[in-house]
Amino acid sequence: MTEGTPNLRELNKRRTREAISHAATRLFIERGFDRTTIAEVATAAGVAKMTVTNHFPRKEDLVLDLHEELVARPARTVAGRAPGESALASLRRECLAAIDRHDPALGFSGPSFARTVTGSPALLARLRELHEQSEEALGAALAEATNAPAGDLTARLAAGLLAAIHRTLFAEVFRRILAGEEPETITDAIRPAAVRAFDQLESALGGYAIRPVE
């Protein structure tokens, strides 16, 4: 087994998680999120109820199973920015790439999935929470990138402005999916708006958190 290759235990864990997620998504679409129990998900996935909760401690994350990626990606993008690249430039690059690849972390999904999320107050509340956590993580990454203390107000304000772009685009993608638009049509509509949004922040944040060139 080469370095970086998952072992059998990890593969089985991943497959179990995927089986649970797929079973849950199917049931939630068929019956609705609020009317489906964890026990029913476990039965459909062929696992014990405790196995479901071990993989997904919160019921909402059975639907929003990309929650870790949704929260972590902006901060990770800033941390991995190239020498000479600003936080704004790195987030612009990643956001546009996500639009072009129809990334689920930006809201691209099927209409049934979008209806499931928007039809549940609990899922909408969890989605707002995830966006807030993503903004907090981004603020921490920006503070670290600028050698500022934890909780730095400038970093938090910058994170709020940058996170607003992602949050608004996510909502717009969902809106258009529910309206019956195809992913390519959605991309054509929102990409220019995303470019304009980042352009408008350029004067304020274009020189902020630039990684030094060694």
C-alpha cells in the first residue's frame, strides 16, 4: 500500500458513509426530511442506528453531507494561496472554478434535493449555521495570514464581505435550480455576477493578506 492510499478499514468506512448518505437522501426526497426518522435511514442503509449517528451526529448533515467542505474550503483556500497572491485573488479563483465545475458546495444539485432543503426549516437553519461557521473559519485564516491576533476586527470584516459572495451565489444557484434551469444556464448567468462582485471588492481588499514572495 503506497503512501496516501486508504487502507481497507478507511475504504469500508467511506463506503458505509456513502451508503447511509444515499439512503437518507432518497428517503428525504420521497417522504420529506421532517417525516423521516434516523431509524428508517438505518434500515434503508442496512446498518444499525448507532452507525448512522456515528457517521452523522446531526440529522441535518445526512442531507448536507458536504458540511465539512462547505465550512473549511474558503479558509483552506486562503491558507493555500500562492506567493504574491492575495486572499481575494485566491477566493476569486476558487469560486469561479467551483462555478465552472458545477460544484455541490456552491449549491449545484438536482431540483429534488434543492426542494428538500428549502422545504425544511431545520435544514435551512443548519445551512445558515454552516455559512456562519465558514465565515468564522475564514476570519481566523485571514487573521493568521496577516499575523493579526485571533478575533481581529479587520479580518472578521473582510471575511464577512468575502463570505457574502459565496452565500449569495449559493442561494441564487438554489433559486435557479428550483426554477428548472440547467447547470450550464445557471453558470452562464451567475459567473459574470461573481466576477463583478469580486471586482467591486478589489479596491478594498486587493492588497490585503498577500502571501509574501520568498
